[in-house]
Amino acid sequence: MTPQKASTLCYIPLVGWVASIVMLASNRFREDRNVRFHAFQGLYIFVLWLFVEHVFSPITRSVGGMRNMGQMLQLVVMGTWVFMLVKTNQGVLFHLPILGELAERSVSEQK
């Protein structure tokens, strides 16, 4: 598997976290900084999805004026996954705001 394909797998919506963990645990990609960056960033997007799905959405459903806010944020996270799939498939190393910084820091701390 090429590093680009390995990186792209980390952004498959809702299941990319499995690929991310495999890439981080793999000896083959232990020295590949880009694959590790995408694996961490993919994991952080998944954590954001979990937060929106299980924490933010239930709170907004109970507040009258914010009923659709959780659904809108879920769409934003899903769109981010698709955007990153496209960018990574094109070979672009795109750093998302905040999540990209966290991923970069995680890769740096691993060395």
C-alpha cells in the first residue's frame, strides 16, 4: 500500500479511525511523517464527530432555538471528512485549523 492510499484511508467517514490506528501501529509507516500526521488528524476528526454526536447534539435538542444546530455541525464534520479525502487523494498535505496543529504536535511528540 502506498503512503498516499494509507493516508486517504484515515479519512473514510465513521470508520477511518480504524485505519488511523492501524497506520499508527504499523511498523511500515512508523517513519513516514505524512501518514502519521493524517492518521492523527483523522482520529481527531473522529473524536470531534463523537463529541458532536453524543454531547453537543443532545444538548441542542433540548434547547428550543438551537434544535438544528447539532445536525448542522454533524454535516460540517462529515463535509470535513470528505474534503480531507479529496485533498489527501490529490496528495495535498492540508492542516485543518486546531486539529491539524494537534496532529502535528502528536507526530512531533512521537519521535
